[in-house]
Amino acid sequence: LKPLRELHAKWIQGYWRKGRMPMSEMKYWQECIGMEGGTVRPPVIPMEDAAKAEFRADLEATGLPARLAASATRDAAE
């Protein structure tokens, strides 16, 4: 869980500590793991493409997307 905790500390808690609600980041995280987060509502600004790419790379480094894909493949085979 350490890699996921570090990801959370950077992308979620880091923004809370700076006084900004990380709604865009939380919704994008949901999208990345196959959940429906939906779009953010004004005045919240969506994440920029560069931030999404950085987040995606950080998330993939945790191994979670690969595990989710493997699990989905196993479930489909059963």
C-alpha cells in the first residue's frame, strides 16, 4: 500500500494542505481505475493534460492499473 499512500499524499493530501480541494484529481483517479467520476462543476477547473499524464505515470508506477487489468482478464475467463 505504500506506493498508493504516496500517490494519495502527493495528489490529494498535498492539495488539501495547500488550501485547495482536489476534486479534479479525485475524479480523474476514479476514471483511471474504471469508475465513473464524472466531470467537475464550476468553479472547479479540470486537470490539464500535462497533470493528467503525470498523474497517470505516478498511478501506473504503483502497479494498480496492471493488477486491475489482470483481474478483469481473469474474471472474463471464468
